[in-house]
Amino acid sequence: MGGIQSYEWAARYPDLLDRVVPVIASGWADADLIAWLDIWASPIRLDPNWNGGDYYDGEPPNAGLADALKTLTLHANSAEWSNGTFGRNWAEDGADPAAGWDNEFAVVDALNAAGAARAGLSDANHFLYLVKANQLFVAGGAGENLYQGLLDIDVPVMLIHTDEDLVFPGDAVRETGAIIKSDGTPVEIVELQGTRGHLDGVLGIAQAGERIRAFIEAE
């Protein structure tokens, strides 16, 4: 969301920025991302405790929120991470997933734990509003031209992304860069390497450190 916010500032307030560095984000939410965001949010809406969003005097929908965050955690990583870290290992030695519903694979157990931990620090309605905001996002607002906000950006841009990102795929970021560049705006693209997908925008950002420094300090 920080990346898409940077597009928004650059599109709406170009006179207030000297340059902009969107990290792991493209210039609008495409149909694939809109659908994935709905999948993220669905467990909350299916939790009876959500109660249409009116749960503050009762039990919060923490089970749904935990499943939502479990889904987000998987989507924010990559197949290289899940296969390389867990493979087909069982969560517990001797607890064959084929032998009972309570026996899990290691990857499922880890995602369940991550979702539950994050749910304890989150609010379900807050999550749903963030999902909706991301689904609605188009740089500069939704006008007649989907790309007008990107064309309104007239300060130098550095786009940082990874091709392992399942949330904002590399092709979407490169297309965003091509649109911004189409009217002469300078655009640099930096590709991060790693196995953590979308999370490499945080965990691997040091790879782009010198490029960012040079971009910021350029006259």
C-alpha cells in the first residue's frame, strides 16, 4: 500500500515531489488483484461473529480474520519459499495428514500459526476497508482514462519490484513504467532477487540501496 500511495501523491500533487520510488506496486489494481483481495477478505465475511461489521459489543470474528491473514501470508510469499522451506513435510513426526483431519502438513501449520498471531494484532473491519481501498485503487483516481494519473506524473520515477511477486507481478510493474515513460518522464526499473515474493520488497530492499541513493542524490 505504500507503493500505491506513492503513485497517488505523484499523480495528484506533482508540484510537491522532486522524484518518487514506488516499491512492489503497480499503478492500478487489475482484475486478478481485485479477485485475490476478495479471496483475502472472504473468511471474515463468512465468520458469523462478523455480524455485518457490527461486532464491537460481542465476540470479534478472529477465526475469519486469522484465515484471511493466513491467505495473505501465502500470497505475499512465493512457491520458491513454500516449497524450499516446507516441501511436503508433515507438521509433526508420525502425524500423517492422511490419517486424520487434525494432522497437518508443515506449510499449513506454519500459515495457521502466522494468521492467528497476526489476528491478535489486527481488526477485521480495518482489514476489510484496506482490501476495498486496494481494490478501488487507480493512480490519480478513476477518470475516463485508466492511465491518466500515471501520465500526470512528471517527476523522475524509480520502480522497484521482483518477478516473484504474486501480488503485483513484474509485468504489471513494467507496464506501469512504460505508461509513465511514454510522455517523456524518466523511469528507472530495479528488479530485486529473492525467494520471498512480495515480501522481498521489504526483506530484499537493501539490494537496491545504492541505486536508490544515486537516484535520490541525482541533480
